Amino acid sequence: MMRKKGEGMYRRQQTESDWGFFGDVAKIALGVFIGSMAAIFAYESVLAWRAEQAARQLAQELKAMNDQQRQAQQQMLQQQKEEQRRQIRQELEKDWQRQQIELAAKRKEAAWQSYYKPSPICRLDNVRADCANEHMRARRAFEAEYRD
């Protein structure tokens, strides 16, 4: 069996297009245009997606920074409150200690007044030397005996 020239097993038969050469070129150009438009839309979609992802990431970072700043402010306020409390507590303790010292001094003075009774002569003239000596001896004895 012999075959004729051009009658291959897989060969297509060449047909003439109704559009002609310029029609075929127009079809190819239209296909290239549609393909490029699809590529442009895909590229823009990718850009939009990237921009959206970047915006989300930026929003998360800003939120994290705001949270850190808020936390730092709260911590600073807490420290300030604690410092104020500490200062108030110290002032109260100093006032209490001062009051205790004043009370102790008043008790001691009251105890001295009840302990020392000058002699009748010293009551009249307390600038005499023997009255001063009497007062100093009584004071030393009082200081040695006094316990608050």
C-alpha cells in the first residue's frame, strides 16, 4: 500500500481561513491582548493582596506598640501611686514618732514636777547657789531613777 504524498497518518489537512491572513493576525493580537489583560489583573490582584497583608501587619504592630505603651503607662502610674503611699506612710510614721517623743517629754516633765518639790526657801529665791545645787542633785537622782 502506497500512500500519496501529503497523506500522512497524523497530518492535518491545510484549510484556508475565511478571515484571511490579516484576520489570523487579528485573532492572535486579540489573544495576546486578552492574555496581557488577564496578566495585568492577576498582577494587580497580587499587589492588592500584598498591600492588604502589609496593612494588617502594620495594624498588628501598631496595636502591639499601643498595648506596650499603655502597659508602660499603667506600670508607671502604679509605681507613682506606690511611691506616694510610701511617702505618706513615712510621713505618718515620722508624725507618730514625733508625737511619741513629745508625749514622752510631757510625761517626763510631769514626773519631774511631781518628783521635785523645792524647799520653801528655794521657792522664794531660786537663784541662790544652794538652791541650784539642790535642784541639780534632785535632777541627777531623777534622771537615774526615771524609766518611761
